[in-house]
Amino acid sequence: IDHLSFDAIKSYFDFSDDEIKLIYDYVGGSIAHIQKIIRRIELNQGNLEEVLNQLLKEAVAEVNFSLIELLKKGILNKEKVKEVFNSIVYNNFYDYTKTDLKTIPIIEFLCEKEILFFEIMDNYIYANSRIYQKAIIDILKEIK
């Protein structure tokens, strides 16, 4: 199990229902992310909202850095990135069967960086976690 349900978070951690809803909005039930949130709060790195916003900023920076790496490799195609990202945001997945030769290296690279996740059983590409999906939403606002 790598993701907890709302009720499991409620029973294991000392968060209110509103706080759990906020956590779910940012990271879903990801155990690793919830542990990171708790550690940062315990280390006085901010309250829940501040920690979640910082995690989002870090995810945006990670995705942006990966896009810069693609640019340096000469395989960044802005239109293809927008196509994949828009599909992930609006459909919650990108259909890998619709992939062309310009899109494959972008998807492969972002999967290697664990920003995207390829579900081989249904040929869909997903954001690897809710925080990356939120980062993709923010990045799409910046891509012209």
C-alpha cells in the first residue's frame, strides 16, 4: 500500500477533516508525501498550508528543470508537451496509443524522472502523483 484512504489518514494521524481534504488536494493519499509533510511541520518549516505550497513549488521546479533538460537534449517539443500535459490535466491520463515519434522521447524522459507514470495494462500515462498533476496545471498556465 502506498496510498492511504481518507479514513486511514484520519485514524493514523492527527489531522482535521478539512486538513485531510487539503492534503488530498495536494498529494492524494501518498504515504511518502504525508510523512514528508509531517516531518516538515515537526521541524517547524511551516504550518500545513505553507508546507503544501512549498511541496508544490518544489514539484513545479522539478518539472521545469526536466523540461529544460529536454530542451538541452534537443528533444523538447512545446506543442507535444502541452498535448500530453493537457490530456493528463483534463482526462487524468494521456493515451499512449496516440503517441507519435516526437512525443515518445518526452514521455520516456519524464517517466524516467518519475514525474509521469506509464500504466502498461491500459497504455495510459499518468502524473506520478497528485502533486505533479498540480505542478503540471501550474506549468500549463505559463506555457504560451
